Amino acid sequence: MLKHTPYIIKIKRIIAKALFPLLLLAITGAGNDRLTVENINGNNYVSLYEIINKFNIESTFDPVFQKGRLYYKNHYLVYKPDYSVVIIDNSLWASLNPVCRYKSGIYLPEDIAIKLIESFFPEVILTKKNSAFEISTKVKMPEEKEKKYKEESITRDRIGFIIIDPGHGGKDPGAIGKGGIREKDITLQISGQVSQKLQKALSAVKIKETRKSDIFIELAERAEIANRELKKGINGIFVSIHVNASISNKISGFETYYLSQNPTNEEARKTAALENNVIVLEDKKGKKYDDTEYMEALMLTTQIQRESSLLAESVQRALDANIHEFKSKGVHRADFYVLRGALMPAVLVEVGFITNPKEAKYLTRRDYQEKISSAITEGILNFIKKYNKMIE
């Protein structure tokens, strides 16, 4: 039997060191190749088609959802044209520039393209030369373990915008109370007041409402309005304002929700089901809320759920401190479609019950709406203060 002397072991290591880079080249398909950098509207981009072909990456594109996915081994990336954020291996990554369509193809911002290649192929080296990246590979020994992907999140960026979402609207009246009181009217009024108060308190932060008039907006589009504002270094908050309803006219009070696959209780599940019923009025009934979208939402929830729960607690605490006419029903978890796609801290506030005669009268009063809007504003501002300390 041949003994493995130190000399033979040394020779094996030398051979392994020489051959392993070739193995890496075969895996990536990169070789001594180049990626062209295109200047589009003054910003650097890389063709997604070129990346896919150079590195033999699997890809799909859903024309209905306008969402693309890339796969390589246990890695994946999800993108949408016009979004400045992508999902890479269960984490959000942001650029100053959006994914765009150009010359009949999809182009990634240069920084996102670099992050994609670094995440999928940690052994690859990209060297920028003029208007291209030269591709080479690192030399490493076979026994070296590949470092696990480090999760980072744009939820650690400063709050640069706040989206206020008045529930329902247009052909969707929402819940209707005695005398024809409509949820969509109350939410629009309170949301407008919240927006004005926030803009006065935060002059450097962009405040935007998903609707400013009586129009119908699909649930998924509401979150997309918020997501389009995301950019590198800028995070946001999404607050959807609603009015609750019950088969019992004795139930009253206000509560705040954040997204979760596990509802706090049966009442929370029913509240979510009530608000989700609007999908029957949408053009693509239910198609925007299929299993793939659902799993993707849950995956993102694990990353931003902590911030969302803190936001919900802050808003509910402020409501409880300022509203004495009715009791707080607390903070709850539930699966609201309108919160699923939000790539930032997001909550849904139920300001009261339109089916309770006494509370319904209060909800239509200007002075009571001012109290609610002031409390919601206070809760948002308190969250931002705590959030800023967290990211320092």
C-alpha cells in the first residue's frame, strides 16, 4: 500500500491548486470573458441577457405580474422593471437607479449587477476596465468552505418617504354603516389629515397618498406605489387606513395590524378576510395573489416584520393615549393582501367600527377625525425617532 508521505500530500495540494480554478471556470461559464457596461440616461447598466448567457443562469419572466426571476443552485434573484430594489437570496438590495427596459431587453443597474454576480458566484472577480467588466476567478483550495450569504436589508436605510393609503374607493365603498355612511369616505378624510400633519412635521420627507379622490385602486397596486419610491439609502413606511365592521353593532374600538401568516386570533382572521374581499372587484380576480406571490410575501415578512410590529405598536400606543371615547383593541397580526407586497415597514389601522351606531357618528365628525389623525401622526413620528436610533 502506498503511504501518503508529506511529499506526496504536498504534490496533491499543488495539483489541486492548479486544477481548481479550471473547475470554477467550467461551473460559471465565465472564463476570461467580459460584460459590457451600457450608459443609459447617464447611468451605468449591464444587460441581464448578457449576464444570463455568460454565467448559464436559469431565468423566467411573468408577463402578468411583470416580474422576473433568476436561479442558480440555491441562489435566486427577483426583479421588476421600474423598481430600484431587487430580492437576492431573501434580502432586499437597492440601487439609486431602477431596473429598465432598453434596446428590447432588460438592464440591471451596475451596482445590482455586481451584487448579483457576487452573491451567485463568490469565486468570480469583476474588474472594471473602460466600458466593460473583465471576468476572472479567485484561486481557492477545495477544502475552503464557501462563506454563507450575509443578509442585509434596505430596512436599515433612513426614512425618506411615507405612503398613506386611504382604504377602498371608487366602485369599492368598503364597509357601510347605518344611514349609508361609507368607509371609503371616512378613510379618505382621515388620510388627508394625516398627510398634512406629517408634511408639516417632516418637511424633508416625501409624503404621498395612494389616492386623493374617490377612485378605485387594486390592492397590489397600492403597495407598488410605495415600492416605486424605494432607492438606495432611502427606506419608507406604508400605512393603510381603514374602518372596521362586525355583525354585532355592540363591538367598538380601534386596532392596528401588521402582516403575518399566523393571525393573532379568529377575529383578526375575519377582519383580514373582510378587507381582502375587494379582490372580487379587480380585473384579474385573485391572480395577483397566487401561491408564488404569497410565499414571496411571507419570505419578505420574516425580514421586515420586526419593523412593522414596532410601527404597529407605536401607532396603537398613540391612539390609546389620545382616544378616550372608545377602547383600544390592541396590536394584531393578520394576512392582509394590501400589506403583502410592501417592501418596507407596513401596517393597517382600523380606526373604529362603522357598524357601531355611536362610533359611526364619531367617525363622521371632523373634530374626532382630527383626534384620530393626530394620534396616527404621533405614532408614526415616534416610530421614526426609535427607528433612527436603531440605525445609528
